Amino acid sequence: MPSVFIKTYGCQMNERDSEQVAAQLIAKGYTLAPSEVTADVVLLNTCSVRDMAEQKAIGKMQTMAGQFRKTRPNVVLGFMGCMAQSRGKELIERLPDVDLVIGTQKFHRAADYVDDLLHGRRDKVVDVEEETDSQSTIREHLLTGNGEAKAVTAFVSIMQGCNQYCTFCIVPYTRGEERSRTIPDIVAECQQLVARGVKEITLLGQIVTSFGKREIPLKDGRSGFVQLLDAVHEIEGLERLRFTSPHPKGYGDDLVEAYGRLPKLVESAHIPVQSGSNRMLKLMHRGYTRERFLEIIQKLRKVQPGMGITTDMIVGFPGETEEDFAETISLVREAAFDNAYMFRYSPRRDTPAASMPDQLPEEVKEERNQRLLMAMNEQGAEHYNRLVGQRVQILVEGPSRRNALRMMGRTRCNKIVVFEGSGRHRAQIMDVRVERAGSFTLYADPAIVNLDSAA
């Protein structure tokens, strides 16, 4: 029975795509290998958002090809995803030991291609062509956690592509234009997941709030995306509902109001801001101002005062001055983010920003990145330390990734909580008391809460 190992780079969309391919291969009789060392097929699901992610994937493939062609020449090696879409045949020309290159609209064909390559029916496969209705093929799930335990949470892709065309971003070129699935199709998938034990679903889209924008008319003042939230919320047995990643432009009053109206929609919002400078936001083609972003945050916290808010930020965008950067630093405090993902600007070929004047030196980007990281760490520590001694509710997902002897869950506000527990706690929604705060992790004791309850 052949085995496959899939390594994923990049975002949650990529994680979900890898799950889809793995599930297809398992359905064909493949097993999942614990590493590339023993696998008959090794697939790298790639990211193009930053140059570092591309170089890591290429470097990994070069290393594996050098090792395997001497000792295991029949191993099938392949690239999938965004870099595969962007570079196509160029990857096989650069790395002739690569057998497979498939783009972002072809994940549903991966298992067939792998099978053909492994059994000698094809020599090489490069498929990065557009495919009509490819968004409707995103259904297969790999629902195992550690070992054979059923997964407690699941991602559901509701759309493909992006129409935003931010000047720094390659995604519209690698994922194509926005294409949304239907609400009944998504609800049916979510119902199947809940029937298999899933307690929490995260709806995924490149810009998830654009769901159904062109296809679904407003209904009672609610956008297509809010109509989808309403429909998924009604699924019996579902405990929690999340979504990522939105765009600030998608936060109309109907979505803000949904946080107060839908109990299963958790008090957590990841809203990429990218910069605190209006000048930079305009150059980035983001379509909102600093003031509008802060207004959204204010409205969300009015509806849910305990809302956990995280964001994405870019430092070192072309032309960014020290004054522009200072505005980003100040936004961290003013918006009071719980956490942020920070990236040094990386030129992406064929994007407008790559040819903008005043490209910043790498040492300037790195120095600003470190200052922003320090400011965010200080801000985050304040949020987390305030929870010490507090009782919080978590959904237990399974063993901690860093220590398999401990269990891990998440609060509704998306904060990771680690506690002393066992497999019997998996999939439980339980109250714990926070004992201490680490670096963006809470450590809790469920026993104290149980004693309180018994008193």
C-alpha cells in the first residue's frame, strides 16, 4: 500500500487544501507517512505570499531530490498550490527530478495524477490551467487528530480567489477571481462534519466577507456572507462558528450585529489592517482608512466587550517612512490587539508594489519588524495577564503540540489554553481557571473550577 507525505507552507487555506488532497489519496488506498523519509509520494503544498516561503519550499525539494534519487529513485515528488500556480513548468525546468506541478484550481485532480505517476501511466504532470466551478470540488476532509482520534474542529472552504488586488499581493494571480459555493452546499458539508463529531467550524475564504457578493442579493439587509452565517448557525450539534480571513471593507453593520445575535459565532475577529498609516494604506490599495478601521473595532467591542481581535501587519512597504511606521506602532495600542502576525514586505513578481520606487533595505525592514514585534508582545502580555485568576470556557481540541502529556483547548476569543488533563476531556466544552500566562498561551487548572462547583 503506497504512502504519502504532504508538507504545507502558508495559510489555513493551504492547510485545508492539503487535507482535501490527503483525503482523496486515502480514499484510493494510500496511507499517510509520518515523514518524507519513508513515503512513496512527497508533496509540498506551497505559498507565494512571501519570498521566504517560496525559497523554503524550493530548498526542501532540492534537498529531497538529491537524497532520494540516489537511494529511492521511484519516489514521486510534487509541488502544489500557489507557487506551483505562479511558476508552473518553470519548476520542473529548474528541478528536473520533480514529477508533478498542480495549481490552485486542480487540487481535486491531485490523487488521480499521483496514481498515474506512481504506476508509470504518466512521466510528468504540469496542470495550472483555470477550471470552471473548481470551488465546488472542495469537500473532502481528513478528520483525524493525533492518532486515530476524531477531529474536534474543521475548516470549510466557502470560496476561492480574490478580487481585491492589493498592490503587494500575488494571491489574485495565483488563486484567480472570487468564486463562491452555494449556501446549501456549504451547509450540507458542515452538517456532515458535525455528524462526524466536529464541534467547531471555521469558514475559510481568501476574503471570506466577499462571499456571494455578486451571486446572493441582500435579504433583510443582510449580505450573502451573513446569510451563510445564519444558515450554518442553525446546524444542530454545532457548538462554535468562526471565519477567516475577512477584509475591513466587509464589516458592515449586519456583520457587526451578527456577533450579538448569533450565540455560536464566537467573540473573535481576525481583521488584517496591514498598516496604521493612511498614506501606506492608499499605496497598498486597501480601500479604507485608519479611522474607519478603528471605527469597526469600536463597533465590535460595543456589541461584544470581550471580543478578541487579531490582525496582520506589513513593515517596510515601499516608501514607508519612520513617521508612517510610527503610526503603525501607535495603532497597536489604539486598537488594543490581542495578537498580530507581522511580515516584512517581500516583493512579489508582477505585483504593482514590486516596481514602486523607494524600496527599503532589508536591514531597515528587519529593525522595524523587531520594534513592532516588541510593541505587540507588550500589548499582548497585558491582555493575557489580565486573564490570570479568571475563569474561562474552552473547547478541548486534544493534546498540546509542545507537550503531549497535557491537553489544549481554545477560548471563544481564540486564546490557547494548556492544562493537565487526559483524552477523556477531548471535545468537551469546559470551564477552567487561568493560573498563569505565557507567551500568547494561558495555563489553567480545571480541578480548581470543579472544586468551586462542588462547594
